Amino acid sequence: MLSLSECIRPTTLRPRSKEAVFSNKMETKIFKVVRQGEAFSVQSSKQESGQISKCTIVLRELGGSKFENEFVCTMLGNLAGCRFCEGDVVVATLRFSTHEYQNQVFQEILATDIVKLSK
């Protein structure tokens, strides 16, 4: 089985001027951290420095079993530098969006805010 870091390849953030956005929804819930990848820099035309930090985190909804919904989310900027441990309970705001690019539909889940709850 591949580790999370082996599955993630650095990408370039591109403007979406030619893409059609189908939906955009935000949701705030309590999650448990499953795992988090290492932060890396990607190119961004929106940043003054031309680069932005990016990191992937896997969050699982709280519930009675290990089969609850899991979400693979992207964290950008300063949030990507925050480190969470496996099992941490967090409150996260996720932005779900779908868009079309070159006749294919993609879904993105962006974590816009994550706060660790104290034990």
C-alpha cells in the first residue's frame, strides 16, 4: 500500500478561467485526523512570492465505527504549515467544489480552517 506522500505529487495551481464551476458548498464539522502529508511549495500567480505551501490531510467524521466518511482535503498557505497528529480531534471548515476541465469533472475539498480541540 502506498503512503500518503507517495500518492501526492507536487502540482501547479492554475487559474480556472476556462473551467466551469458546477457547485460550491462549505461545511463545518468535527473530525478525527487520520493522517497528514508533508507540506510542499507550488507555483501560484495569486501570491506575491509566486509560490504557496500546500499539504494534504485526511479527516474522518466522528461516529461509532471506523467506516465513517473520510475526506482527503487540501490545505493551502499558513494552514499547510500546521501539523496535526493521527487521532487529533479537530473542528474543520471544508469547501467542496466541483468543476469541469477539458470535458472531465473534478471535485476538490479545500480545508479553509482547522482548529484542534483540547483533550
